[in-house]
Amino acid sequence: MNIGEAAKASGVSAKMIRYYEATGLIPKAERRTSGYRDYSPADVHNLRFIRRARDMGFAVAEIHELLGLWRDRSRHSADVKRIAAAHVEELSVRIAAMEEMRSTLQTLIGCCAGDDRPDCPILADLEEPGVAVRPDAQARLRERAIANRRG
Amino acid sequence: MNIGEAAKASGVSAKMIRYYEATGLIPKAERRTSGYRDYSPADVHNLRFIRRARDMGFAVAEIHELLGLWRDRSRHSADVKRIAAAHVEELSVRIAAMEEMRSTLQTLIGCCAGDDRPDCPILADLEEPGVAVRPDAQARLRERAIANRRG
DNA sequence: GATGGGGCTTGCCATCATGGGAAGGTCAAG
DNA sequence: CTTGACCTTCCCATGATGGCAAGCCCCATC
């Protein structure tokens, strides 16, 4: 199987398959005499696992761990569960941050006439926070914005 | 005011102040004879606006627009409202994507014994989606994961 | 057998906002 | 005058992904 066929069959782009190989997430592919990479159904199976894990929002580093456990027949399901739970926790932190942003903005939008006059509580709040939002909410917003940017 | 003082007063790191200047988000700072940048309270005011907008999750390009409207005394509040509403919509899309990931994972985690045995529905689902998640949910998950990665 | 189009190779660049670090100039306090 | 803290510019890295370009390979069609 060419890389293009493997890409179509797995849902992972050819570009990303090469990237995963270069970064060691997957082993180096077999090569034909032409230099073309050659993939087996088992390779595609691997790639589909990766694709699915990406769809769940796992980072490549986490997928590396998950792949190791997947291959390890003497794994402990507790190890898998721990990784998944950590990821859920991270998702929750980011969701909370974004929900807080959204809530703040929705409040401000609700106060904005949205007409051809210049008066705008949205700009007013950006200029001087607290006109429309309570101070304690601001502090949390700030912290979570930072956490979210990192994650 | 030195850049370090402006950074402390605005909550924007010195590094980012230089970056914003280089990319044209803020005008080039005045310089002392030594070559040091020199900031006025008005500059700090600008930076705090930017900082606050970043905390709300606005991208720098959006902040560029917002700054323009902020300066424009003949602005229409409708323009500000439109930008904010678009951002809320984008946040909503990303929140929905992450909530779906989280929900799927939570279901799987709930089915995982988390002990020293290898059997693991989490790995099973990554390997062969649908064992624990309905197919229509998978399709949405996939699409939203893509949208989320882009955003 | 030649030719053309599509697929493959590598390598480099860009994204977006942010931090890190090095090499060298400046300032202020002791 | 020295020392340490601050400033300057420039380069590099992040994470996962796409794009582009030069050049090679494969297959089908003429």
C-alpha cells in the first residue's frame, strides 16, 4: 500500500503519516526499491487508532503512551484509565475557561445596543473591566485564559 | 516608563509588548537617547485593553479591529457587537467539540475497571469505535475535532 | 517506446502567541 | 568604578498541520 492509499484508508493525511514517522510515534515504514513507503493493513490499523485518539483530543505525546499500552498485553487498565481521566480533567479546565469567556461576552453583548451610535459596553469593559462584570469573575477569567492558552 | 514598568502596569509581558509593536498591533514606541523604549500612561492604557481582550479569548487580528473601533469616535456599536458575537459563536463551536470529547471519554472511563487486568474499553473503542459509542456521535466528534484543531 | 499525468520523495516555510536564551549596551546604587 | 538589574536585537522552540517546489517513479494510453 502506498502512503496515499494508507492515508485514505486510515483518515490520517500522508503529510501527517510522515510526520508521525519522523517524530517516532510510529516505526519507520518499509520501503520499496523505488523508495516509496509501503504499508500493511496492520499499519493502517495503527494509524486508525491514532486518528481516533486525535479525534478525542489526545496530544501526540499521550497517544504515544496509549499506543505503548495498546501493544502491551500485560498492561493494567488502570494506566489507560489514568491517562484518559487526566485528559478529561484538562478538557474540563479548558471548557470552563472558554465558558467563562463566553458568559462574560454574552453579558456584554446583551448590554450593547448594536446600532449606529458609538456607545458600547463591550469596549467600555475592555477599557475598564468591572463596569458590567464582577471583579471575582475577572480574576478567574484571567487565570483560566492563561491556562487555556498553554493547553 | 521603561518597558518592564509598562509590562508590570499593564499585565502584558515585555516580550509581548515588543511583539505587538513588531506586528503593528501597537505603534512604535518612543525611544530615549539610550535606545530604550519609553511608554506613557496612555500606552499602558492601550496595553491593558489588549490584555483584557486576550483574556476574553480574542485573537490578535480581532483585537486589531477592536482597537480601531475603540479609537474611532464615530464608530457604530453594531460593528463591535458583530465581532464579539462572532467570537462567541467560535467559542461555542469549540466548547461543543470539547464537550463531546469529554462526554465520550467519560462514558468509556465509566466502563473501565481501572485495575491490574489488561481488558480496557477505552483502548477497545480507540481500536474499533462503536463498541461503547453510537456511530452518529462519532461522526460529529470527528468533524468537531477538526474544527477545533483549526480554531 | 515515448509521453503525460498523477503520486511519491525530501526539504523548507508558515501558522499563532508565547517563552527562552545569548551577546552586548545602559543605568543606577553602592 | 564596579556590580547587578535592566534594556536592545536576533535566533530558536513550541504543536500539529498545511503548502509549495524540485525531482523521481509508475502506469496507462497513444
